[in-house]
Amino acid sequence: MKIWGVSSGSKGNDVQLESIAQALSEDVTFYHANLSFPWNAFAPYKPAELGVAGDERFNPPFPDMVIACGRRAVPVARYIKRRSVGQCFTVFLQNPIIHPRAFDFVWAPAHDEVAGDNVMTTILGPHGLTHESLKNEASNWHDRLASPAVTGKCVGVMIGGPNKFYDFDPSEMQKLAENLLLLAQQGHRLLISLSSRSLQDYADILKKTLAGHDNYLWHGKGDNPYKAILGLADQLIVTGDSVNMVGEACFAGVPVQVYFLRGHSRRFNRFYEQLLVQDYVKPFEGKLESWPYEPRNATPEIVAKILDAYHLHQNK
């Protein structure tokens, strides 16, 4: 099956798109929508298709399936569906904003409250992590991350950064650092990973607050131990600014605690309400919580539903 994957270009969109497309086929070509002005301002609505018409990348022969993710990718999928006279099966990941019937299949996170006969929702989103990849990365990084002197647990800490919903300023980072210090003082080893959105101040605050205590801090220089930390940690703490980061932590199969940030988003609030009710996560407020836990992974379920819908489409 030949697939074109088209995203708006954000890292979060790329991660979800790649995880689904590569699970479906080895014959995948990825694109960023790259709509120019003024067409990018019209996305996801129909006039934006005029901006796709002049893009030579999206000419026939069309693939068997197009998977689009992100608002600016909507016009590309609609354009190809129309030009192929419905022969190309179109999948959209995330909330399309427009009516889901513009596509053959839509997956959306449950907290976006998208509904329709061709819509599938799950609490967690898709990702490309596998238990084998986490195990391999944990083995490769073991000597650098593990500490024979640790008396407590190995605690992975995944820290994001500011976005339009959460300021996550240095004062809030200082509060988190002080809560992490409480864990270090109890003999736990902290494996901390900052993200591309993290402020430079974060690393300075963490180094100063945790000085003299057992920790490893990665702040964007050298190889990224993100997957290794997921594979090695006995417990995980994740800041609440990233749905994808929390979802990936839930795959590791260890207790996940979320450090909730000052700010407000109805979408994020609905997401965390669902996670808390299902015991996927608990809040982090300076102490570790333990409860029975298992890996959570929506990716195979989403892939299976897409294949079912694709085969029905082929047999019409």
C-alpha cells in the first residue's frame, strides 16, 4: 500500500503521523503542507485548496492512502480526495475542525469531543515507541544513567516548556525543582530530560537546586536519552504542558505522575480528567505515588481501525 503522509509541520503532528503511517506500510512518503499566504490563513476551509493546486508534489499518480495531521494539512487531503474522485482513501489525525465527512476516516483524541460515523476516539494519542526500542536504548545508556549507589528509585522527569496555555515561567520551574529536591533527599535518583521548548533558565535552576544530589540532567546537548529514561525509570514525572509527552510516558508501564501547571485549557482539562478517572496518572506534589500499572498504547488499535475502514472502502 502506497501512502502519502502530510502534516502541518509541528513536531507533535509529525510524531503522530509517522507512527501511524509506518505501522501501516513501508512505502510511505512524508510531506509538510507548506501552504503559502494567504492560503495558510484559510486552512482548514475549502478555499485553501487553491493553494494546493499549484503544488507539484501533490499531482497524480495519487497513492492508495493519504494520512493528514494538523490544520494546514486538511486542504491537501481534501484536494487529493477530490482530484482522485474518491479513489484515494483519506485519513485525518486530530480534530479536523471541519465536518469529519470530508475524509474517509478520522481519529481524534477523546478530549476534542469530535463525533461522527467515521470517527474513532481514544484517550491517548498514537506514537512510534516500542518496548523493544525502549529496552535497547535503556541498555545503551545504562552505564551513563544508572547509579550503583542509589538507595531509592530511579525517577524519570520529562520537562516541557511554555505554550499558549501555560506560561511555565522560571518561578514555576523553581517550585518544581524544589519538589524534585525532596525526592533526591529521600535517596531517589533523578533522570531529567528537558525538551526543545524548555527555557534556558530551567537548566540553571535545576543545577543550582539539585547541586550535591544524585541526578542526571540532559538539556539539549549531545545524544538525547529520552527513550532510555522511559526504559530505565521505575517511575515517571511529566510536566502537564504536552499531551504527547504524557501519552508516551503512559506507554512505559510504570506509574506516571503529572506536574500540573498554572494556566487553563478546556481541552487539556478534559484530557487530564479522563486520565485521572482511569488511574492512568496521578498528580505530582512532591512525593511519589504507587499503584498497579500497565503499559497504555492506542497505536495498534488505531491502525487496526484504519485498515478495517480501508478494506471496506476498497470493496465498495
